[in-house]
Amino acid sequence: QQSVMELSAKPLHNPSVLARKIIEGEMVLVNADNATALALTNRTAVLIWEKADGKNSIQDIIAQVTEQFHDVPDTVANDVFDLLNLLALDGFIGFEWNDRR
């Protein structure tokens, strides 16, 4: 699944998505474009969503997850890719592809 995304790509929220925190570390996303909803049920997923602001690259987000949480598994890069891929497939995010820093 990683073939669609490059580490330098910058995920960006779809402006039609409403994001609401339920409790600390949990959030619900509703995509008004296609009437889909997604629950983010852990702090890591919420952090990944919050950092998908068009400024942070995928590589930046992986580094921020690694810095913020203890005992991050070796699969952290794949886990970040998997969530971003899911968000992209359901239209919650898009990507900035330019490689400017």
C-alpha cells in the first residue's frame, strides 16, 4: 500500500471533514463529501490526524509519533502509512506532492 505515498508527501485535511474530539485521545471524523465517518480510538491515531496539516511530511509525522510515545513498535512507519492510506481512500485527507521544504 505504501507505493501510493512517498515519505516527502504532506498529508492535508479535506476541508469538508468535520473532526470532533469525544474524550482525550479519541476523535470522530465525518466526511461531508461522501457521508462517511471514522472513529480514531487512540492517541496515536489522533496525533497522526492532527499532524496531517499540509506542513508535515509523512516522514515528519513518523518522527513525531516516535518522539511523543514510549515503546513505539518497529512497525511504526507501516502503521502511520496504513492509517494515512485509510484516510486517503475514504477522502478524509489528500496530499501535497511538492518536495519543497
